Amino acid sequence: MKFGMSAYAPKRVDTFCGFILALGLALIFPSTIPAQASIPATTMKQAAATSARDLSGVWMVKRKRSVSLLTDAKQEPPLTAWGRAQLKPVKSADPKNRSGSSGADDPHKYCDPVGVPRADLTARPIEIVGTPDEVFIFYEEDHSWRQIYMDGRALPEGLDPSFLGYSVGKWDGDTLVVDTVGLNDKTWLDDAGHPHSDALRVVERIRRIGTDTLQIILTIEDPKAYSKTWTSAPRTFDRKRGYELAENYCVAADSIGARKAETPSASPEK
């Protein structure tokens, strides 16, 4: 028997030509190709939610910010008698309330860290970097940073008070909710000198309200300094694309001299 090409060639040519014709039609009329793997609507929604939760970037508070942290009704916070006593010397030194550092004994004048939530109110840029288990906020002010745990842990008890406290976070839709405790009473709440005690608890709600716009709303709970829990007016930040945080450290001027050797006013009894 002879197995020549002539016996099989016509069939192979017909098959090959049919394949080329089908491929050409598919390229010309792609709608004729059945969808192999359409993207489910739920997957697209998840992708959109993930994008909304991307807070990464460098952000700078909008100009004409108030030095005072006011309530969402743009009123003075509801101070207790102890809180008013702490604020009185600040206002006496700066009656026009221009800035806490203009005449009052601002702790930051001696290069103490500004603390939380005052770090969020700085006029210098901040940078947010997120990972699956943590969110980091870097502050150009004082070249400091915070670590926010996102792994579902609870806030620990019996913390040693610190300037930036201990923070855990979670997502509420497209809003990052950060709960911070363990703060000491050595800082001011804002540039205007509003006080706080070591019982302070701060909740930050951080979210994008535009492609290049960020919003932070603060909830302040401190039964020693404030008669009730209150929420701040929103702070709005613009994104500074391409900006790199500069090295900025507080170095006390020689003219300030040493801190006065006096006992600071203690927080009221717990």
C-alpha cells in the first residue's frame, strides 16, 4: 500500500482553510465569539470598593484652616471646669486666639511631639501608606509616624501613656475608622491650646471625598476635660502628587532656654 500525501492533503487543506476563515471572521466580527469569562458584577463592585479604600499618597490640609479644633457645629468644645481652668492661661497669653504658640507655654515650643489628634491638624503634609494588616501615617511635622493595626485586634488595656498612643483600625464602607487610646496628657489637642487628659480617646474617620481630596473627622472623648463626647468639623486635605516628605525636626532655639522647673498641672483624679 502507498501512503502518499495525495490521499490526505485535500482533507488537511480543507480543515486548515476552515480554521483560517473562522479566525478571520472572529477578528472582523468579535461579537460572534462567545464570552469566555465575563467579569461578575460582584467582582467589579469589590474592585471599586478596594479603589475607594486606597488612601495612599501625600496630603496637605487646605489653606485657611482654623487653628482651633471646633465642633461639627463650629462651636467651642464643651469643656469641663477642669478643662476651662487649663485653657484659661492659654487664652490670657493669646487673647485673639491666633495661635497657641504666640504667647502661651506651648509644649511643642520645647520640641515635645504634638501628639494625637494635633498631628492631623498640622500645616505640613502627611503621607498615608497601607498594607493588608497595617496603615502607616507619616508626618513631615517632627518627622514622626504612626502605626495603625488592621488585623482585627482589640485595643489593649493598661497601656503606658505615650504621645501618639496605640491605634487600631477597621473599614466602614470606604471610610477608615481609627480608634486611639493610651495617650499622655503632655500635649495640646490643637494649636489653640485646647487641653486634654490621659483619659483621651480619639476616633478618626478618614476617607476620600474626591480623586485628590481627603477628609478627616475626629470624635473626642475625654470625660476629664470635656463634659460630653463631641465630633469635630471636617478637615479637608488636597493630594500633593509627586511630593516627597522633607526631613523636618523640631530643634528648640537657644533663646528659649531650659524648660521652667515647675510641676505641670496634673490631670484630675481618675
